[in-house]
Amino acid sequence: MFDKSPIGILLYDKEGKLVDVNQSALEITGISEETSGIDLFENHTIAQKREKLVKEGSIKFQAPLDFENIKNTGFSTLTKSGTIFIDWNISVIDAGFLVQIQDVTKVKKSEESLKESEKYRRWFDEDLTGDFIATPEGKVIECNSAFAEIYGFNNCKDAVQADISKFNSDDWKNLIKRLKTEHKVQGHQSTHKRPDGKEIHIVANVVAIFNDFGELVQVKGYVFDDTERKEAEDALMGSEEKYRRLFDEDLTGDFIATPEGKILECNPAFAEIYGFQGCGKAVRSEISQFNPAGWATLIDHLRDERKIQGYQRWHVRPDGKEIHVVANVVGIFNDSGALVQVKGYVFDDTERKEAEDALMGSEEKYRRLFDEDLTGDFIATPKGEIIECNPAFAEIYGFDDCKKALQWNISKSNPFDWPYMVTRLKSEGKIKGYQSWQRRSDGLRIHVVANVVGIFNDSGEIVQVKGYVFDDTERKKTEQELIHSKSQITEILDSIKDGFVALNHYWNFIYVNQRAAQYVGVEPDELVGQNLWERFPELVGTNYETAFRRARDEQEIQYFKAQCIRMNDHGFDVSVYPLNEGISVYWRDITQHKKPEKN
């Protein structure tokens, strides 16, 4: 599985020296198979993130790899040229560092599907963009497969029977009102509820189609499922949105130019991106002047590769403003094979690029729990016979290699659990976060967390079980030990005959023992979470308040004597101890009760 993985995987030791690499990584980076000892932190970008990597355990970012100008990147022996854009995912593991890379410069796009007369095209390919035509009432007349997938339909036939207005009725009504006056709406964002109940965030460009009488008769839209980016943005920004992507489909600048850079034709979006007042002035310009070195390199690659997808560069507009552009560029050749024209689709990515740079420098507050380096992947029959697995799976279940694991039956790990899981799969199709105590092949008891998917034949019968297993034993044992330890502490505190409470920094009760609750005539759970001053206002202005606040604010232990607030005939010897996030209060009843007189 290591060598077959489409993701490039590189293993480094604790010093950052390369010790192993799979075939995908060799193909992506262009390093030779004999190369060894490459230093991970010679890569300037990774070196800058080293402290965060060690502190947080993993980092993820995207960065270009320019083979023409590559220096101090950690790849000293190259067999490739040109520029690619790589998605990096680096994790700290016991042996050192695990680096996973993917070449994200390639975007699925079919040249054969372009009509000869089509001069304009969306930057996002059809496999990512949901295209549809609907009536003003929301009835879907036509759509592509991406639209059906975005909204959870099995196919376009099912989607065409849907009513898009029901995904967010208020939003659709407002959108129709805008279209009647504006005729088109760009970068429209909204939360939609799919027919299966799932909420998604979409970004759309919508165009109104009118009849000869000026009546709106159709709505043509291009929808992109933006849910994952929106959720990540919300997690990072909270309620205050500081960063967002500016571009969408209708902001794509389309152009045709000569190999020397002379603009032959362009659309209004192109003129706007480069600061021209109209297409007329833009056509008299030369795109090669916006970045001469980058254009020369682009033309050289076009002559060899014919087309370049996801090309990224900084350009200087005629008015001096720097912008970051993302482009798909196609070379047009004559019958002699000579490059005669360059056709491109340019998107102003400046705001997203600047926001990305800012975000990459900030603290990442979210991360994936399960990484591939810790995940055991397998395919098994419903009876548990292993059909295929990766090395991580073999290691988790105590095998030296995959070959031995393939001779094993996973149902033996827990004979009662496996049939129950298969039964659930038959009805649910997949199970996420499934937890179970199991026995490895060597008898060692482990706790696993797994995502499991059922594979069904045309008759609806489950024929395979595909799973992704993570060894969660250490965390589970620690969790159980913590629960046991907390239980012991609680039992000890509840057993003492003196009052004890703990308050957080905001004066809310976070712990109350049985004796303390008895003094005020309630159960401990009734006080936990409540505010001290709101529940017991009679304490305000007393030596209780003075000592409590001094202990919290000045971080000094306080001792004093006071009467009980509910039983005036009881006196207490009170000790107040500062905590990192509040205080703890301990009091001993020092009431001197008179003994009954003897007759």
C-alpha cells in the first residue's frame, strides 16, 4: 500500500534526514530513487514552520515547487523541470517525520468537450461546478452530474425532478427579485438544506434569461459546494470574518494572445483584473509585460506541454498594482506544430492568496484526528477474511508484514463485535467512529477506533467490508485512568467531614463536596455551575468576599474565622487557596457546643 499510494510519502528520521520514499513522491518531486540523506529542513518554507510542527505535531500548507530556480529545498537530485504546486501534510511520528505530498497543479479538464465556437469558459471545471437551468419558481429543468452530487441526488434524472427553491425558500425569493432588476448575480453565497437534510454552504453565479416581453422565464446558475472551506473559515475566524475568497466564475478573465504576449481578444473581466477601463484599451496591451520572466517560462512550457493548469504568478498591472493570478493556459498550434496563439483563463487570486498567507502564519486551531500514517486500511469479506491491507494494519494487529495479515481473519479479534458491526453495515451502509476492544493476533488487548464502509453488489447484498482502523489503546487507557483517578479524588473529598468547594475565575462553582452542600441544605450538583455571588448574595461585603477576592487577584493564601452564613451558631476556620483559574475554599467547623449538665 505504501508504494501503491497515489499520495507521495516521504519518511525522515528525527534529525530530518530522508530515509524512505514511495514511488508517487519520486514522480511528484523528481528526486532520484538512489537519493538519501536529504534534509527536510533545508526547505525554507518548512524550516520557518519547524517550531510550530514540533509544538503541534503536524502542519499543512500549499507551496509551489519551481524546478528551474530550486535552491535549498531539500531536493538536491532532480529529474524534472518546470513548476508544480504541492499540497504538503507533515506530521511528527515516533521515528521522526512523515511527509505526505500531492501535486495539485492538475485539474481534470477535457479539451474534447469544448465546442469550437466557445470563447469563454469557467475557471472551475465541470466536475467541480454544479450547472443548472430552472424556472423562476425553482423547478430544475436541466443540470449536470456535479449539481446532482452537490445536492445529494444519485443522478441527474432524480435532480431534475427537484425544486431548488425549497433548499432555502427565503433566499430563492430574494435571488429572483435581484435577478429581475440586476439580470445576473455574482458570488452569491447561501446555506442550503439538501433533500437528505444535510446543510451545505454554496457559492453561485446566477444569470436571468428573459423573453421578448422582458419577463423572467429561466434562471441559469453555476453552483460550487463551499461547505468545507466555509466551516474551516468559521472555525478560524469565529463570528468575525476577516478573510474570504474574492474569486468566482464570473470574475475569470479570458484572453487570446500571441506568443509574444500581444492581446488579441479579451472579456470585460480580464480588463477589470488588469486595471483597464475597457476591453478596447486592454487589447492594445501586452500581457508579457506584467511578468516578463514568468511569461517567457510559460511559453517554453506550453511548447512542450500544450496546456498548463493552475498556473500561479504575481503580476504587476500597468497602474503599478501587484496582483496574484491563477490561470489555465492552452497553446494553439498550426498544422506545422508551431505555437501561434495562447488562450488563457485568468483569475485574480490576490485576496485569497494574502488571506492564505495570513492564515498560514496564525495558529491553526483545528486538525485531523486520524492521519494515514496511523490508519490501518483493510478490505475483508463479511466473514472477516482479509482480502487486502496496508502495513499499518498489519502492525496494529501484531503482524510482521501484510502477507501474514492476509492469512488472518479479523473477526477473531472480537468474535462478538464483528457480527454486530456487519449487521449494522447491512442497514446503515457505513459506520464512523466505531470503537471496540479487540485482541491482536499475538493476544495483546488493544482498543481501536474505526470508520467502516459496506460494499454491496447489484442485489443489495454486502460482499465486502472496507475499513480504516486506528490504534487508540494508549488514549483509551489514559482516559480510563483519568476517570478512575477523578472518581478516587471525588470519593476522598466527599468522605472528609469538613466543607470544600472550588470556584473558577468567574466565581462559578466547579466542585462542591457533600459536607459543603449540607451546610446550605442542597445537593452538590445543584451548586455546580452556579455563580457564588448570585446564589449567596449575603456574602457580598463580608470578610468572605474580601478573602476570596484577595486570594484570586493577589494569588495569596488567606486564613480567617467566620460564622456560617446559614447557621449563625456555627463558627468556621476558613482557608482559601489560589488556583491557576480560580480558588479553592476549605473550612473546618470550630463550633464549641455546650455539653448537657449532669443532674
